[in-house]
Amino acid sequence: MSFELDLRAFVEKAKGNADQVVKKVGTDMLSRIVDRSPVGNPSLWQSPPPPGYVGGRFRGNWQVTFGAPATAELNRIDADGGSTKAAGAAVLAAYQSGINSIWLTNTVPYAMALEFGHSTQAPQGMARVTAAEFQQFVNNAVRELDR
């Protein structure tokens, strides 16, 4: 599961500060997606969890890439999302003008099921809801430039 941010849509609005806006929007969107991502809660399940189960694998597998989506699954369990956000922010810090797309991708096999309502913790998904707020993220980032 992934979505691509079309960076050209707001570069004009950001004028000479486009790189700062892109980094801010990408970081904020990643943070929102990670926070909205469900963490396995066996008390909500109809079946018992596998032995040794620890929640946070889905949340820990959000990845930020430029130009193309990530294809490999990470071995990161991150129930609170802090490590995932920090790793994504580090990638976004390297953004420069000329990169045409940023991908926020989750490669776990059940990502699509979670995005389309499988979890009661995120019945509307994570990526679709966040993508619908894209303009709000852009507006906020541009406003911050004025401060």
C-alpha cells in the first residue's frame, strides 16, 4: 500500500521555499499516517495471538522513499511510532528540488486490508484519510514560512 505525493502541485505556491515546504508536508503526513496506523491489540481479536506476539509491526513498516515505492518489508516493530517517524524524517531531510515524488509505503502483506477497513482501530484507513488532508498540510507548511 502506498501513495505518491505530487510535489509540483504546490511548488508554485511555496515559491523559493519549496524544499522546506516539501520536507514539512512529507514529515507531517508521515507522522499522521503512523499515528493513525493500528497496533495489534489481541484483546480485540476473535482468535488468540501467535506465541510471542508483539504489536507494532505494521506501524513500524511505514517507509519514505523518493521516485519509487519501497518494495522490501522492514523488520521493525514500533508500537509507539517514534522510530518510524524518525527514520522517515531523516530521509525527508535529504529532499532537494528536482525530486518529483515522495512515496510513503507500507509493504506488510496485510497493509491493504488494514487500509480498507479490516481494523476497528482505523476503519477509514490511514493513507486515504491523510491524503484527503493534503491541502491542509500544504497550507500549514506555507503559513509556517511566514512566521
